Amino acid sequence: MPNAPKTKHRSVRIDDQDWADLAEQAPDGDRSAVIKDLVRWYLRRDDAELPERPAGSEEKSA
């Protein structure tokens, strides 16, 4: 099977603007990598690290 993902597909609801901004700011546009890193950090996994924020992200906080 050519496309056999290692994990199940999950669905979450995220604001459209946040989703677009995440794609723009994520390394190589890989939103899933950022989300997975955040989940592993939140769950305090031994090897997890908080992902680095993109430059200028402090200015966009509401």
C-alpha cells in the first residue's frame, strides 16, 4: 500500500485564520508537526520539547 500512515487521522476544530496563520508560520508549512510537538509537550512526554515560536509571534498575541 503506497500511502499507509502510521497514525489515525484526527479531526479538531480550529479557527480559519489561526489555521491559515499556522500554515504560514510552521516550518515547511507542516502544521501537523507543530500540533504533535505541542501535544507531546503538554502531556509531559520525556523526549518532548516545546516548539520554537516563529520570529515576531509575540506581536500577534491578542
